[in-house]
Amino acid sequence: MLYMTIITWEPAQRDAVIKRVQTMGVKVPKGVKVLGMWADLSGHRVFQLTDWPPVADPKIILEDNLAWTDLVKIESVPVMQVEEMMKLLPKA
């Protein structure tokens, strides 16, 4: 399943976020594929598109997020290509 994760932080947290990325790196749970990452040029948000296995262990998700929730807000939204979604909708 594809997820668009939006990671946001307050401008005052910028340096702490940069330092943590430089020291910890960006860890990806086993079985998860990062398809792309984009930085908001305003400097306070990152978008990450990931492909998760069909049945993800909630413990893995929790551990992945807890390493960052003291600095950032994390929103993960399930997404799909519009063309694929249109195939699933009833015909009008």
C-alpha cells in the first residue's frame, strides 16, 4: 500500500531536525520501500512516498515514528494513482 507521509516541524526546530537527520539518518523499516522524498523549499516540511507491505506490524510503525515525534508532526495518508482509483468507482 502506498502512503504519502508529510513531516512538518516548527521553524524553531529546524536546526534540531537537521542535526538528528545528520546523526541518525533516515531509517526505513524492513520491508518498506521509499519511492521518493521531496523537501518543501520553505524549509519546514518533507514529503515521503513509501510502499508498505499489505500487513504492516503496528510495532514497526510505532517505533519508526516515536524516534521523531518530539521534534516533528507526522501524518501518513494512504494514496493511489487517480487512474487506479477511477477503475474502482462505480460507473455513472
